[in-house]
Amino acid sequence: MTENEMIGAWISGKRKERGYTQQYVAERLHTTKATVSRWESGKRTIYAKDFIDYCHAIGMNSDEIQEIVNLWH
């Protein structure tokens, strides 16, 4: 599994746990559902700013965000 796929699976899981759709996240981030789908599938890199914005859009707290950041290092 690539790093993009690992991050994508993690953010997708967190979104689904909270009951949000890809469309909801896309609207909050002023992007498209296709972009959110590509991030979640690992087909597109989600850069740090977009990652933080995504996390905030689904109501994640700092500890949850730190969980994935720790996996990157």
C-alpha cells in the first residue's frame, strides 16, 4: 500500500465514521467530489493544507489529526 493509499483509507474511514458524504466534504472545501474521491483512493496526493482542511470539515480534533501525522514520520 502506498502512502497516498494509506492516508486516503484513513481519511475515508474517519469521514464514514462520522456519517459524512464525499459531496459534503467537497462542498466544505470548495472542490469537487471527484477530487475527494481521488484523495481517498490514493490516486491523488492530498497536500498538508488540504489534509488539515479535510480533517476540520469532518470535525476532527487535534489528537485525531496527530494520529495520522505520526504515521507519516
